[in-house]
Amino acid sequence: MLQTFNSNNLREQIIYEVNNSNPEILELFYNYIEVLKKSLQKENKDEHRLSKFAGILTQQEGQEMIDCINNEFNNIEGE
């Protein structure tokens, strides 16, 4: 049975628990961490490549970009 450790620091609590656990608990803990890491990596891969840029333009900058695109690409050459 694990002893309780009075600490406000979560990292210290986890280190204490790891240092005072038996090998079976350590193996379970390690496997759990590996599953979490894979899950987080999958979540990040599912995001669109451009999603990190969402919201970085101001409203005015966005409107200027829309206007520029409309002016340059909505006209067919020769008309």
C-alpha cells in the first residue's frame, strides 16, 4: 500500500509515488504514460496543418487579405 505524501507540488507527489512503488506498479504506470503519450500524439496529428494559424490575424488584417484575394483572383483575364 502506498503512503500518502503531503505536498502541494504534483511533480514531487508523483516522484514520491514512483520511488516508493513496487515493480508491478511501476510497470503499470509506465504503460499508462506510454498510452497517454500516443493518445496525445494522435490528437495532434488529427488537427489540420493550418489550425495553428487560426486567430492570428486581426479583423482588419483578415478583411484586407480577403479584399486582396477578391481583387486579384475573382477577375478572368481578357474580360
